Amino acid sequence: MNNVAKHAGANLTQLTFKADKTYFRITLEDNGEGFEPGIPTERHGLKSMQHRAGELKATLNINSKPGMGTKVELIMKLP
């Protein structure tokens, strides 16, 4: 959410939480500027998010394209 506020230039953001017996999922989507996730950068936000997801043994999916907004999804298996 911090990255959306600082960098996205979005006017619409949606945060959803879903859970069932096996998984917990958090999804954050915005209609902002988007970016190319595969391009190296000096910023540490994405690396930090990946690191924290790893500590939780969760999967972090980041889908974004310039001009198309961003979707970040954290999926964690429940015990």
C-alpha cells in the first residue's frame, strides 16, 4: 500500500482478503502507472516484499505493465 501511495499515481485501489481451509490470500490492485517488474532498479521495495514473503513461506506474485496498473498477490498455505 505504501508503494501505491508513493509511486503508482492511482485513483482506484482495491485490497481483498480471502481464506479457505488451506490458503490465505491478500490481493492489492491499483489502476496506476504500472511498471516493468523485470527491470532492475535501485529501489528496495520489491526485494523487501519478496524477502518478507519468503520468511512467511508464502508466494508473492507481482503483475504489472506500464500504463496498466499493478496487482500484488500474497498466497500463504495455512497449517
